[in-house]
Amino acid sequence: MNRILRLLACLLLFLPALAAGQAEEEPIRVGITEVPPFVMKSDNGEWEGISIDLWRQVADKLDRKYEWVPLSFNDLLKQVESGQIDVAVGALTMTAARESVFDFTHPFYQTGLSIAIPPAPEQGLMASLLGLLSWDFFKVVMSLGALLLGVGFVLWLVERKRNPEQFGGSAAEGIGSSFWWAAVTMTTVGYGDKAPVSLAGRFVALVWMFAGLIMVASFTAAITSSLTVNNLRSQIQGPEDLIQAKVATIANTASEEYLQDQRIRHEEYPNLTEAMMSVVRGETDAVVYDRALLQYRNLQLGSDRLTLLPAVFQKQLYALALPADSNLRAPVSEAILTVTEADNWQGNVRKYLGQD
């Protein structure tokens, strides 16, 4: 009987150890939410991205099996807080509010907010000449030509009988002469080869001389505007210029919080692609968002690619998240440091983001 009791006692002592060993063999539940280029699904259904590659290397160093648990962003935060998943992998920004409800590993990526604006227009003689072929330029020229023709026609009506030497001949010849007179009078060239002699004709000439001064100024402004309209939006060179702009961003993000704090006028869009395309379409002047995500999405726009300004502000750190007091925090953080300090890590990041 004593021997049986001793055997039962030994079994009771070993059961916790056996249970712990069995628990260690269970795969790590890795929560993920799609956020290119950190977490995304390839065409063949495999998960890939900066954070995915990082976790695979971390798991190899820990020699642990794992399973992906795809979740929405809100569910990801809730389940890591409750411990339903063992680690959250994505593009999670380290904040004091989040640190109070779950733990972060060492950061693996430093980023911040950045600004994307329309591409700067080409400069130089050729760009100016191409601007003269634009539809806006032709509309201005056609409008001016119609006005000159109208003024010339009125002058021809009152001068064709009193002044046949200068505005006579056929209707086409007379209107052509008066069109020429209207043009040289407006530009103040005034060759003097033609001049009205009737009272009505001189009254038309007097009115047109004063109107011509205004027309020349307006025409010059319209031409300049048609050639340089794209330059107006390129005046945004940094965060301090956003106060005068209309900015696109995504709701419930760090970028929206920044714009609200700075009282910058902004429009919310459902995703980053739509926000960037609003700049392409001219609905907004710039888009503000996490630089890494802007940089990746910009590569996908092709010919509609925006210009990404070099300034980075409101700097942020990305890290993996674990339930509070998780025993995985120390080994995972150590593995992250080993991976990110390796020579090939930056090359892996550039594979997704390109050259910054």
C-alpha cells in the first residue's frame, strides 16, 4: 500500500511538468491583419510582407511552430489584450495607451508621418512650349480672337462707307482690316496704317483703347495661369504648409489625430489608395499618412505616382504585441534584435519599399 501511495505521489509531482512540456509544444497563435507592405496575401494565398518575414525568422530562432490567425484590426487588439492570441504581428505603433493593456517587444521598424503631393511639373523651355499646346491655352487664345473679331466687326460696320480706303472692299477684306486694327490697338503697337475717321468709329476706338489695357493684363494673367497652374499645388514643402491645404487621410489613424490636433482641413477616405487618388484627381492637395505605407502604395500607382516629400514628422515605432506578462516577450524581443541587426535585414525591407 505504501509503495502504491509513493507511486501516486511521484505521478502527481510529474504531471505539472508533463503538462508544461505539452503546452510548450503547442503552436504559437499569431494574429495578423492585412496592412501592406507589412502583412499581405500573395496571389497564391501565402502570407508575405516585412512583418511576416520578420516573424518567420523569429520563429526559426525560437524553434517553435506557429499558426496564423487572420483578424480585423480591432479584433487583433482585443484578442491580444485578452490573451486569445499569443502575439500580434503587423504594423502596430507603440503607444502609452496600448502599453497599458498589453506588452510590446523591442521595435523592429521606425517610421513617421509623411506627405505626398502631386508630381512637380517639368521645368525648362521645352516644358513651357508644351504648355502652349494645352487646351487651357487654346481656350484663352480662341476667346481673345473672338473678342477682336467682334470689335473689328463693329468698327467695320461704322467705317465701311465713310472710310472705304482703309476698311472698304469686300466684307472679308473690310473685316480683316478692322480685325488687324483691333489687334494692334489692344497691344498698343498702333502702326498708324489704319484709323477710323467717323465720329462713331472714333468713339469705338476710344473705348477699345481703354478696354485694351485691361484685356492685355487679363490675357497675360490667363496665359501665365495656364502654363503654371500645376506649380500652385507644389508649394507644400513640409508640415507647416499644410495649414493652407486640403489634406486627404484615413479615419481613426495617427495621421487623422495629427491633422485634428493641428486644425488642418482634411477629408477622410476609406483606404490609402483612395486618399492618394484624390490627390491625383485634384480633389485634395496632399495626403498625410505613415511613410512606409505611403512609400509602398506609391509604387503601385504607376503613372499616377505622387511625389513623397523627404520630411518625416510625428515619428513612430512598430513592434509586435503580446498579452501582458507573456513569457514569450523576452525570447521574442531577443530574436527580433538578432534579425534586425543582421546585414540582410535592410535589403529585405527595400524588397518591399524600394529605395527611399
